[in-house]
Amino acid sequence: MIRLTLARTEWAALVGAALIVLLQQLDAAGAALEYRRALLAAEPWRFVTAHLVHVNWEHALINAAAWWLVARLFGPDLDLRRQLIALLAGAIAIGAGLAALHPTILWYRGFSGVLHALYFAGATCWLANALARPDTRTLRGLWLPLALALGGWIKVVLEQPSGSATPYADWLGATTVPQAHLLGALAGTLLGFAFAWRDAKKNAATVRGVS
């Protein structure tokens, strides 16, 4: 049976995807909103807005579609509030991390870094929650969240260049910034553990209330 209704997280992702597409149509948006190291002090909004603008249409459409898919995948563990927290925290962590750790990376555009924050927040929360419950602490209950978390980290680690290098991608027609993926993954993983800890406390309080 085809599900015709969408969850709030999916609607929010669709709105965000529409915003990405809209900004891609505005020629001046990229220069005004992208991460520019030299302009961060005077224009701090670039820490966040840089993730909504893209190098080209292919780049924008891939990230727009991926946003909806990741939001849908982790909707059961991350409600709308948590997803928005993960996206905002990921954006800030990436901007601050690039500024502090990679001074030779002078500009950045793209949503993939904060998508990594959302992805790892969801995968980590799902895995930690599954480990905390006896009924899901089984091979059947753990294999998928474990595969998503472990596979994601293998991908992020293998794509890292040396130092602050930015590899060129033929499909993108520009250099990529895998360091943003790593920073997003770190932020998302920490948030995922924090969300799971909150879930464990809530479940413990519910059990005490029932007993």
C-alpha cells in the first residue's frame, strides 16, 4: 500500500529542498551566502547560509533529494525538532571547524556537510537506542543501524585528503571539501549519542512512573 501522507520531517525537508532550488536560480545568491573565510567576521550568517547554495544545478538537486531521503530514513528516531537541531548544529560546527582548522580553505558551498550531520545523528541515535533495549539488542535489531553507522564512517574516513587539500571532482566541475563531511559526521555522532541519552532517561522515568 502506498503511503500518501508525509511526516512533518519530510514536509520540512521538502520545503528545504525547494529553498535550495530557489536559491540556485538566483545568480547573486551564491556569492552573497557562501562561506568566505575573509568575510566571516563582518558577515557571520555565512556560517549557516553557505550550506544552502551550490556550485551548479547537479550539485543542488542531488543534495535537495538527499535531504528528503535522509529525513525520511531517520524520522522514527529524529523528530522535526531534533532534525532541525542536527542541521543547525552541523552548519555551525562545519563553519567553525573550517575556520579554525583549515585556514587555506577560503570558500565553501553545499548542503552535503550538514546532511552528514543529520545522517550520523540518526544512525547513531538508532544504534544506541537499539543497544539499550533487550528486544532490539539482537542481530536482527542491530545489523541495519550498525551497517549505516559503520559504513558511513568508513566512507568519510576514506575520502579525507591530506591536510587542507580540496580534491577536484569531474562530475562537479569544482573542488570538493571532504573536511566538511568529517566535521558534520563528528557533530552528528555526538548529537546522536545525546539524543539517545535523552531517550534512555525518558524511558527510565516512564518505567519508574508505571512501577
